[in-house]
Amino acid sequence: MVDLTATQLAERLGVTTRRARDLLRSEEITARQLANGMWLADSDAVARYEVSTSRGSGRTLDAATAWGCSGNSPASIQTG
């Protein structure tokens, strides 16, 4: 296990150091805080976070794909 500082974490994730510290404080990424205030993030936890956030948000809801949300299936919609 290799530990990353908040600055290294920020560089790896492409976020600000402040955002990296927020992720550590909120325990979204497993880390420990030293007596001097420095955060050390577990690299395995960082990898898990990267995987969990790299998933797509799914199919967008447009007129062709959102009909299931309204309860109106294509078969029940009458045209003309």
C-alpha cells in the first residue's frame, strides 16, 4: 500500500487540493490524518474511488428513451 498526500491525490484525480481534502474529510476516500494535519490517502481506496466515479451516468432521457418514465409506452401513444 502506498499513501498519497492530498496534493498528490489532487493531481491524480485532476481536482483542486481543496476538493481532494474534502474527499478525504468526508471519507469518500479512505485516509488517515497525521498529528500535523497532513492527510495520507490509501492508494487502493483511491483506485476504488476512480472506478466508482468513472462509470457513465447511463442513457440520457430524450423523447425516444424517456417514455418509460411517464407511464406512456410507445404502444399506448396514438398518433394523428
